[in-house]
Amino acid sequence: MPDANQHIQKAKHNERFYLSLDLYQSPYKDWFVTGIFYTALHLIDAYLATKDIHPFSHGMRDDWIKKNRELDKIWFAYRDLKEFRMKASYKIHDFNAQEIEKEVLPVLDSIKSDLVRLAPAVFE
């Protein structure tokens, strides 16, 4: 099972990927959104790994986030990011740069700040 540090490294990898795309010029905004979602997923998995929890599916991860009282606040943000990712990948929603800046990125930022608050030694 990957440990917390491995998940953090994967989150950073995903973040470097979406940041390598030009948000305003790239025709791959769907991949920008997908990268944001998977960044959040691995940050959450890093936190869960500190509790010796290693979800192997989206449904299992959803259940653990909903059950963990410390992650109550993160659940709604994560669910929103998951829906953005579903829209980008399966519903063929054509995100624009402003939408990503104003709606998607702030959700990732809130998840990051909540996780830092919960486990500062892991995320700083």
C-alpha cells in the first residue's frame, strides 16, 4: 500500500501536470479539471494513509470520507470536484478558464487548507 508521502508525491505530480497546461490557451481544459480532481484524491488518500486506510475504489474512498468525522467538511468539496471531473470526462462539459478559476480551483484550495489544518506535519 502506498504511504502518505507517496500519495503526496503523486498529488504534486498531478498538480505539475495540470499547471503545465496554459489555462487560457489550452484546448485540454477537461484534463486540467481531471488533474485537479486527482490532485485532491491523492491528498485525501495521503491523509487516509496516516490512519492506515487505503481505499482501492472511488466508492470506498467516498465511504471513508463520509464516515470520518474529521473529513466532514471535505466531503462536500470532494464531491463537488468529483462532479466537475465527471462533467469534464463523461458529460463532455466544455469548461472555460473562468469557470475553472472561479469554481474548480477554489474547491481544491479549500480541501488543501482543511487537510493542512487536520494534519500539518503531513502536508507542510
